[in-house]
Amino acid sequence: MGGAAPTDREAEERAQRIEAGFLECVRARLPEHPAVIESLGCLYTEMGRYEDGLQADRDMVRLQPHSPLAWYNLACSLSLTGSPDEAFAALDRAVSLGYADADWMKEDDDFEPIRKDPRFARLLAKVAAQSAG
């Protein structure tokens, strides 16, 4: 009966494809449902589907323009898709709206492409100052 058992990574990728397919079907029925869109955006990013994640994050900002988390996630996607200026603008908007987790911001791998830019340190300092004040 054969074949090798799937590796943990292969099993995880298969599970992600199944979950994405399910969420895409739900979104087809509920195209403006924020929880579905946010879940898809996060899943697409985990899968390396950065352009799809970016579109989901743009949709979230359109639906929830006052959500710091929506703007933060958009900044992540913009960073991952090579748009540093837009990423910093979105991240600044997230911070202005109240995003306050400087520790996670420092650790978030999505910001690796822009972490060395001096604007990143300035935004971290702004978050820390808001949290302290």
C-alpha cells in the first residue's frame, strides 16, 4: 500500500490548504465578514501567499478603518511584499490608533525586511512612549 508517511511539514501544508479552501468558501458566502477576512489574511501569510494576505489586509482596513490591529496587519503584509514606505505609513497609523505592543513589534518576523530602517526604531520608541505615558 505504500509510500512514505507525510512529514510533519507536509501534513501542516495540507491542513493549511484545506483550511484556506474552507475559509475561501465561507468568504464567498460572507464576503464582508471581518473574522473570515482576518483569518484568511493570517493564513495566507503563514502559507507564504503574501500578495493574497496583502489583499485581505487591505479589505480589513477598508472594513475597519479605526482598528489598530487591521493597520498593523496591513503594515506586516506591506513589509513582506516589498513596500517599505507604505508599510511605515500603515504602521504609523496603527500606532496612532493605539497599537501598543512594542515587544511583539520587535519580535514580529514580518518586519524583518524593514527592521534596520531608522523609521522602525522611531516607531518602536513612539509605542514605548505611549505605553509609558
